[in-house]
Amino acid sequence: MQKLNSMLVSLVIPLFNEEESLPELISWIDKVCKQSTLDYEVILVDDGSRDKSWKVIQELKLKNPSVRGIRFRRNYGKAAGLHCGFNASKGDVVITMDADLQDSPEEIPELTRMIREEEFDLVSGWKKKRFDPISKRWPSKFFNSVARKTSGIKIHDFNCGLKAYRGDVVRSIEIFGDMHRYIPILAKRAGFDRIGEKVVEHQKRKYGKTKYGWTRLFSGALDLLTISFITRFSKKPMHFFGSLGMFMMLIGMAVTGWLAGVKIYALSNHLEPREITDQPLFYLALMVVVIGVQLFLTGFLAELVSRSSHDRNNYLIEEEL
């Protein structure tokens, strides 16, 4: 079994306007890694900060050669920062954390050990006791619950910034938009299903203020719908749209057939029949059929696009002899 100090640990830290916390964070990381005899690199991704964060990163780089920096021209969001940080990382183990000192670097050695010795692909932190405002806690609780049910991944905190990965995990997945919330789902979809969890210490915010609020309630809902669809149907969109379209067409035709049957029954029994086109139910059935046809055609077009995609046969091969 490999020792912890025989590998490189990459710490990917996206940040936005965190000039005050960065010196303390890097000092804390350096202290923990030296105590644990871990070789490490810190990749600080400045997501278009408007304060002096980049100047602070340059100064930290001069003092500590393990610090690396990436600077965006404008603010792109956390997912973009993680994506670029992952691509730049060289470590056997990659750990992500926030730059606001709410994630404790003291967790680094144990997260590293769980990846290496317990052979997890991904270990997600769980902030069991949180010091965030209610505007962050309640949306997080709701979407964590929904994400557990839809993905089948039994972890408590999908959105925890403190996570550890095997190096090949982060280099095999692509995150965009705000999909950083659901990296465990993307990892599972890519075949990395050994996903663990660790209760981590959460610190009170020491500097600045939170960058998130109630708006994440809406963006989180849209992202969850997107990731659920991509996970299940990205390679077979016809299975979703086509099945739903056929179901709606069958319902519409069944209702129309029932209306026709009622009229035939009335005529055969010498009753006064009601015209089919005089009944609102007929127009509802017709609308359902039209929507069903549109969904079916949408699935057909999506299938054509999927078949033409450059990654239609992009499969992850773990080993080859």
C-alpha cells in the first residue's frame, strides 16, 4: 500500500474577491501538508476578481513555489474555475475547496487517505453542522434531497466545496454552467461509482460575505433537471421524447376513438347523436395528439444530432491488455 507522502496532491481553489483570506489559507494549507509530509500544489483560479486577489496570488507565488495561479479576464462562475483547475492539475489526488476559510485544510490528509487506501473514486464532504445563512441552507437541503432520490447516490451534501477525487476522475468529466453542484452525478455517469462521504468541519465566514443567495434556488432547479436529463438520455433522446410523444398520441387517439364510438352507439340505437366537433373534449384530444407528434419529431431530430455528435462513441476505457 502506497504511503501518502509518495504522491502529489493538487488543491484546486476557485475564488472571487477573496484578497483577505488567501494569505491565511495558503499558510494553513502549507502547515497541514508539511505536518503530514504531503507533496502538494495549490492552483488558485481567480474568477475575474475586482479586488486585489490576483496581486495577492502573485505575492504568494513568490513566497511559495507550490502555489500556481490562473486568472480569468471576467467572472465566469465556479464551474469554469474548477474545469480549468482540473485541466491544470498534475496530482494523483485532486482536492477542491473554497477560498473563504469556511473549508478546513485540516481535512486534507484524511481525504487523501480515503482516496488512496480505501480506493474511493470521489469523497464528498458533508457539512453536518453549518454556519451559513438560511438563504444558503434551505435551498441546499431541498436540492440535496431531490438529487439523492434522482441519482441514487446516498450522500448528504452534493454542493459541498470540499471534495477529493482520483486524478483520472477530474480529467474524465466535463463541467460547465453551474454543474459543479452535481459533480458526483457526472462522475457516476462516467463510470466512477465508488463514491464516499466524510463529515467535515465547517468554519464561520471570517472575511467578506457570501456570493450566493435565494437566486440559487431557481438556478439549482434548472441545473438538476438538466443533469438528470443528460445523465439518462444524452445518448438516446428518442427514448425520452419519442416515448412521451407516442404516449400522448395514443391518449389523444383513444379519446377521439371513444367519442366516435359513442356517436356510433347513439346512431345504432336511433338516439340523437352529438356531433364530435361540437364537444370540447375532441379539441383537447386533438391538441394532445399534435403535442405528441411534436415531441416525437423533437426526439427524432435530437437523435439525429446525437448520432452526428463527435463524442457519440466516446467511452471511458479503464484498462486494456
